[in-house]
Amino acid sequence: MKKYFLLFLLSAFTSSLLAQTPKEMAAAIEKEANENSQLPQLAHELMDVIGPRLVGTPQMKSAHDWAVNTFSKWGISAENESWGTWRGWERGITHIDMLSPRVVSLSGRQLAWSPGTSAKGIEANLITIPTLADSLAFNNWVSAVKGKFVLVSMPQPTGRPDYNWEEFATPESFEKMKSDRNAQQQAWRQKIRNTGYTSRTINRALEEAGAAGIIQSRWSSGFGANKIFSANTKKIPVVDLSLEDYGMLYRMVENGGNPLIKVVAQSKELGRVPTFNTIATIPGTEFPDEYIVLSAHFDSWDGGTGATDNGTGTITMMETARILKKLYPNPKRTIIVGLWGSEEQGLNGSRAFVEDRPAVVEGLQALFNQDNGTGRVVNLSGQGFLHSYAYLGKWMEAVPESITKHIETNFPGNPGRGGSDYASFVAKGAPAFSLSSLSWSYWNYTWHTNLDTYDKIVFDDVRNNVILTAILTYMASEDPEKTSREKAVLSINPRTGEKREWPSPRSPNREGGID
């Protein structure tokens, strides 16, 4: 009897949830999100413990397995869906020291997929690229790099961001700095052009000429922030140094010094490894073949730990699913959480899903994607769908005014052509929407930098986004009508003067990292 009584209570509780009005459900979601938030713990486990999620690394696979296990603890079915393979690689220790004219440890790291060194490392002097007349002069000079580390980035004239100059410098001094820097940048670009190569292709030429390694510094225009992308060499290491240390070495070489450095950059090549999307599902009860997708890319670059790109988007969608499973366990439409792999290399995971799961694309009621940082959502575009205002506007009515007052809308808007995973669905004419966030200095300080770490997360804003996403998902699921896919007449592109066209679907790179 006790068992049947408990089942009765559970059924009554579930029925009471289903009978709630949108206002009541929104209040319940807000209460759960604020009073029982799992966001800090999810962020710790994903960013601090697992760390960066570069496609093809063991950490990426660990993250996928962690997500499946976490969903399972919440009673949500999830699995890792393989969609291709990638070059397997694992980062090891990077240690960079100047040995002469004095001893000091330098701040830097090897780039993603960099060839490694031995445990003993490489000791070598440095060389800069001179200003040469043309590619013939470069070809005559390039043998000078043999056995040396080559400094391939322009040394920055200042390590202070522009906002710091604007606050403290005289207007005349600030303008002079910008003018001098602009002239230096133009001269540097011309120097590289004269070699016959680009900044992306010159490393291979230096490698073929026998360079010991490549030293770069890709400053992100913020204190201590550098962009960390991939190496493009096959045998020699590529390391990125802080602006401060790079500038010091460059000045030493240019002033006739002969600094000696030692680079230990260990890494492992792991062959071809499978790549995945993590897909979690809460089945629909009335319209199981219609879908709401909670979308975020799971991978990251590995200069930091991928906290705001896109750990915050990931934990937003996971926390949204947890709350909905608890408060709305029997949605009318099927709710899918898509944590996509290899967004950073061209939306590959979501493009593969679009190709491999056409039934979801066909039955899509709405997709909500969050990517660009830790800030609260401040922009929502209709992505070129003519009637998007009607249904998005109706769903937004249930969202608390404390959230909607910060959001600017643009209807019907223009379709996204790239940038994040919603674009993979938009290209197929499916209603997918970007929940675009407030900056919090995203582009300078965290986007693809060494500073994209847990401490940059603004949890109040992320909770705001969870509440928004959960309510929109509930409303989309409960809507008695299927969303319209009718496309608007697109506007004129002010850059080209031509009428915009709807983007075309693109296939994913399913065999990545070969070149």
C-alpha cells in the first residue's frame, strides 16, 4: 500500500506541474535556478578538473563522458554520437627559459597540435626576419635561420590596452601612439608580403630552411592576454610568448645581442581518434517527432580552460535541462541538448548532426544557442524567419521583465551565416536562434586566450540565461502551433550593395587535422 501511495503522490505532483500556467512555471523555474543552482559545481568540474577541450585530445573525450554521466545522474538519457575522426594530440609540459645574457623563466606555451621536443628540450639562439626587397631576397636569406628560433610576430610598441592610454595619456600622446603603431603595423605587413608568404604560410618555409622552432606573440590587446591557436608546422615546435617576454627578446636581437633560450615543449601524437557530439534527450509526450534543441559547442581552444568559450554556454544548456527534467519532466515536444564537437574548426559537430539527423531538423520547433561569453543575453534576432516575431514574442511574454528589459530584438533579422552552431540549422531553413550575450570584454580578454578561465565567469548573468532559456523552451514545447519557416525578403548588404541571399548548408570536415 505504501508503494501505491507514493506512486499516487508522484502522479499528483507531476499532474500539478503539468497544470501550471506559464506564469507559474516561469516562477518555479526562476526559483529553482536561483535557489538550487548547480552552475558553480558544473563549471568547476568542467573547467578546473577536465580543463580545455581541444578536439582530438583525451580531455575532449573525458568531457563528453563526464557530460553523459552528469545527465544520467539527473535521469536524462544521453550518449556520445560519433561523427568523424581527428588528429589525436595531447599537450605536455611547456617550459621556456632564457639562459643568456641572464637566466629567467619566460611566460609562454606551445600552440595546439605543435610538434613536441624531447624531454631535454632545444637550446638555440634567436633571429628576426629582416626587411627584404622581395621573395628572391628572402630565398637568399632564409638559410640564416638554420638551427635558430625565429621571431615571427611584430613586437608591440606598448603593452597597455588603448583604454589605459585613453584614461591616463594626454590626447596628443594617445594619438601619436596610435599613429606610430599603425605605421609599424603597415610596415610589418609589407615586410611579410615581401617574403612571398603570409603570416600563416611563412612558418612552413622557415621549418623547411632548418629553423629550430618558431616563437610568436599574438597579443589580444588586453593586459596579459594572448590568442592561442594552432601550430602549422610538422616537425618543429611553435610557442607563443607573452607580449612582455617576446618584446624583450626581440629588442635584444635587434640591438645586437645574442640571447640564448631553451624550450621544452612536450606533446604526444595519438593517431586518428573519434570525435563526438554529446546528445541528451527528454522525450516528448504529445509531439515526440517535434523538437526543441538546447545548443552549445563543447570544444574549446586550449590556451585557458575554455570557460567563456564555451563552457558558459555548455553549463547553461545542461542546467536548463536539469531544471526542466525536474519541473517539466513530460514535455509535449522532445527536448534535445546538443553539445557539439569541433565548432572551433568550422561548426563541424553541428553540421554533422544536421546531415546525420534530418528528422530532427525537419521536426525542429526551435533551437536556442548560447556561445559568446559569460554575459547576460542582450540580443535576439529572428534570423530572417518572417513570422519569428509572432512566436518568439509570444514565448518571451512569460519571461520576467527583469530579464527581458535587457534584451534588444531584431525581427525578422538576417540569417546567420556562421559564427556559431545555430547557423548550421539556419542554413537548412530550420528555426534556430542565437542568444547573444553582453561582452564583458570577451573579444580582448577571454575569446581564444590564455585567460579564459573559471574566474572570468559571471554566475549571476549565467543564471539569468538559464532562466531565459528554460522558459523559452517550456513555452516552445507547450505552443499548440508549429513554428513557421517562411523566409523574409532579405535586406541589401550595405557593404556590397547587393541583396542578401540565404546561406547554403555546408558539409563538416569529418577527417580533421590532416594538414
